[in-house]
Amino acid sequence: MATPNSTPLTKLLASAFVAVATAIVLLAPSGPVRAQAMDQDGNAQLRGAFPPDTGRFTPSEPVPGPTLPANTTVVPRAGGAEVTGSTGGQVQLVALLTVDGQRIDQGLVWRIYAAKRDPREPAHLLMTKREASPTIALEPGEYLVNAAFGRADITRKIVVNPGAATSEKFVLNAGGLRVKALVDGIEPPANSVAYDILSSERDQSDNRVRVLAGAKPNVINRLNAGIYRIVSRYGGGNAKVEADVTVEAGKLTEATITHSAARVTFKLVTRVGGEALPDTQWTVQTPEGQVVMQSVGALPTHILAPGTYSVTAKSATGVFKRDFTLANGDVAQVEVLMQ
């Protein structure tokens, strides 16, 4: 479960200043969820005043002639001749976290595609740039440009004019999401919790679209602003929590997920307290007959949600069954007698 909380904070998210940072309460069934502005290292800090409004970018004036900046990439013509002088145009690509935010200075991937003449054909990738704000020289015409910042991205068309130098701004409306997981009020062992991020969009089967699978707690994930569902799993069983959160552009949303779970070890014995028999196949089911998990071994240990279950032990001598109940926080051993 998850509980809401909010704190007004201002700073940068991945080197991008936030012009206005007002903490708000975000959507979630329960658990602390808050939005705040962060710096490039992912640290939040209180400030007495907002940073100066340096986030506005003014496109550069047209620059005729063949002189290009040092980081300019020249894309050759189809026939092999480079675009030079007044035959081609220069385009500087700039990415902004929000409309009134400063440029994003790291973590960007730019992909430039030839404009599709036939919508049924896949776009042809011309180049990929990992600079924050590259300047490229292109033949006059239309292009598709994709700016990706983590899993936040935007694609739009640009037009290159002969002999002109322009700047194209791409506003990603991106924010960050960091999920913290707790079990019995403390952080669980490393790699024991993983979560998926699902968007509000749905596929043809009316299921939410998975944006990220197997994410780890305490890691900032860059996402487009919007509503997402977190599906968190503790262990390999059915200890699962779901919560909806809203990611705000230019802010870091922090959500705390609290898992309820118990740890249980199974053993097949000939007598109470006896030694566990090897090569046993185990199946754990709910009272309705739904299979929760299966395993093989003498002493398998699993993490399960609190509740009532039945476990079936299959060995060379037969099939044996027992019902059991787990409460939150239990560390239990369930013996199945061969009788």
C-alpha cells in the first residue's frame, strides 16, 4: 500500500532547472507520494528563493555561409556530396524539461529520420547523437526528430531551409519517478523487490501498456508526465502491491510501497520433526485452486502474501497435502507428513 505526503522543494532533475516548484499531493491509494524538483545528482534541497529565470532559450539568428560550429555533424547527400555553403541548412537541437525550463544538459539521445513519403514504410534512421545540444547540417527538406530522455521522449517534424541556421526546441514535459519499498517498516534485502511501470494507455486487449519491467527501488526513472500504475512484487510469490501515481513535468515523484508478506519453508517428513526428504515437487495453491507457485527441493523457502493456502508435496512414494495459514511478518516452517 502507499500513503500521500508532500513537501515544497526546488532543485534540478538531471541538470534541468525547474522554474516553479510547488509540491502537490499526487494520486495513490495509500503510502507517501510526493513531487519535488531535483538537481542533476538526484538530491532535493530546500531553497529560500527560486533560481533566476535562465530557463528560456532564444533561437540563434540565421548564420549564412559554410562556417559550422565544432560539434556540427554533416549529413551527406544521397549522391555522396556533403551539404555545404548555402545549399544546406544548420539546425541546433535543444531539449527542455518543461516549457519554461532550462535546457537538458545530459542524458539525451537524438535520432534523426528521413521524412516518410509513404506512411506504410518504416522511417529511415539517418543518424543518432548523444550530445546534449548538437548542431547538424542537413539538406533542405523535412525530417522527423526524436528526443529521448530516459523513457521520456517526443518525436516531431522539422523543416530545414537552404542556407539558414535555426534552433529547434523539443519540450519533453518529463518528470522522474523513484519508488521506495518497505517490508514491515524496513527496506527488504537487495534484489528481493522489483516493480513494473504501466501507463494509462491500453493495448488491443485493453491491458495497460508496460513502460518498464523489473525496475529496482530507489532508482530515478525519467518518464513523460502522466498517470502511471506501479505493480511491485516482493519475492517470487504473490506478495504484490499496486498503486497509481502521477508524474509531474519537472518534478520528481517519490512513492513508498509497503508490502505485507510472510516467509515459509516446506519439508516433507515421515514423522513430526523428522528430516526433510529430497527430490520433492511442491505446489502451493489458494483455497480456490489457483496455483501460486511451484518448486522442487527438500527445503524450499518462499515469500507469500498473508492468507490461507494448501500445499501439495509429490515424491516417489506418493502425493501428500496440507492446509496452512500465514499472517503478515510470519517466518514459518510447514511440515507435510507422509500419511
